[in-house]
Amino acid sequence: EHRVEGERLIEAVRSALQSDGGLVSANEGAAIERGIAALQTALAGNDSRAIKAATDALNRVTESFASRRMDASVQRALTGRKIASLEG
């Protein structure tokens, strides 16, 4: 279970970086890449606790990036729309 979660997280983070890498500073990008490398190392070692710890660490290091991606996505969705069209 931890292995699958870790592998999915790596794929999701890489995809997000490819799509929205401009939202990441050089320092943050380097920290994310270190987190990915640490998780890959844990996955290779096959220790469930190490995989979980590395997955949690990568989640923490990508929280700000994920938040900025969400904000940018909402902003793109709302651009050019009138408030009246958003009211239900």
C-alpha cells in the first residue's frame, strides 16, 4: 500500500512540475527533487516504514506548490467570468 502511494506521488509530482514548474522557485524545485530521490531510494529498499516516511516528507515539501497550483487553477477557471454567471 505504501509502495503504491509512493509511486503514485512521484508520478503526480513529476506531472505537476511538467505542467506548472513555473510556479516553483529554484530552491523549492531542488528540495522537491531531493524528496523524489529519497522516496525512490526508499522504494528500492522495500522498507514499508521508510517508504511511508519518504512519502510523508515529499508531501510536506510539495504542500506550497500544490496550494499555488490550486490557486492558479481557480484563477484560470474564473478569468473572464462575471459574478452573476457564478451565482446559482
